[in-house]
Amino acid sequence: MLLDTYWDRSGLGSSLPATLKTDDFARAVQGHREALRARVADEHALQWQYRVPELGEGGACSLFGQLAAEPYDLAATLGGRGEASQRLLARATAAVAYYRQHSASHWFGVYQARTLADGSRALVKLAYFGAESRAEFPLTPEFAQISNNSAVGLSGRGRVINDVARYVADGGEYYTCDPKVQAEACLPLFGAQGQVAGIVDSEAFEPGFFKGGELALLLAVSAELSDGLLG
């Protein structure tokens, strides 16, 4: 997806400072996109299962540091390890590896919006780095009231929070996975028909993180993954 198109669809064009729209910023984004296209994930690097935290009463909140006995089985959610699932997971894994190499972020994940076996809709974590976190975020208005991931997954409007403490003090609802997080950016991924096909989520332990080169990198990954592969 073209950067200008992504700016408009994600809502970031109006919510972020106009000073970001410079030729230097656009070149930084394009440079990352070109490098990311050349990145290929090795088949052996694909992670089909991962550990997740226990969920609290009602399943709303993760219990940080308390891991569930059984890992999350991504292969089951994706319908097996067929060619389509491998291609999807390889693309997400390559994006995460590239982002990790170039960012100082403490946590990053790529999620796909999917219909689950029970008929409900959720964001499913395909690949990530950082502390263990929940695998699925329900795509419901109720959960979107407490979760930036779900809110962005439903609305398609990106959120960049450079000071979590201030955001909460000002009345913003915030789903805390890791209490050390002080800045978070959650951006939508778009499908071939312009629908929200997933999200990326990045977190940092210091405020004011998402600006300059860090923001250019995140935008590059988001725009590059908005090419129809996720849906």
C-alpha cells in the first residue's frame, strides 16, 4: 500500500504532526520497505506454538508473569500447517525479525483478524518478540473499550500513545500486559479490499519513543504488510 494511502486510511495523517510529512521521512519509510521485501523467513524459524499468560476471571485480563500450562497452538487456529498458513506465518515472522533488528522497542507483534472456530472474531498473534502475552484479542465493542488492539482492529484507526501514564490520567482506557510499558503504538493492517486485516503493536519502556526513525520503521512495516496477504 502506498504511504499516502496508508496515512489516510489509518487516520494517522490527521492525528500525527504535519511536520512528519517530509521528504526525508518518506525516504526513510521507503528504505525500510524495500529492505523488508527482500527479507525471507527460514522455514525452521516459524513458531507454531508459543507460551501465553494465564487469563484472569472472565478472561479479560492477562496475569503478567503467570504462564498457562499449555502453549497456544497457532497451527490449530490457522487450520493446519499447509502452504497458505506457512506463507502467512513466514511473512509475519520476517517482518518481526526485521523490526527487531532495526528498532529499540521492547515488544512487537503482528496480528491477523480471523474468524475463530466458535464463530467469533479476534486478532490472532502470528509472530512477536518480547514478554509472553495473550494470543487472541476479541474483536468486540466491549473489549475495544479496554484494549487498544481491539479498538484499532475494529476501527482501522491507528493509535500512538507516547505517554501511557498521561493517557490513563486523562481518562483513556488501557489494557496492561506489562506494567513497565510507557509508550505504545498500535497500527492497522489493511487487506486487498481495504478492510482491516490485522494490526501491529509495539511497546517501549520509555515515554516519547514513537517518533523520527522509530515511527518511520513502524509505518514501513505496517504499510508493507497492508498488501492483501493477511486477508
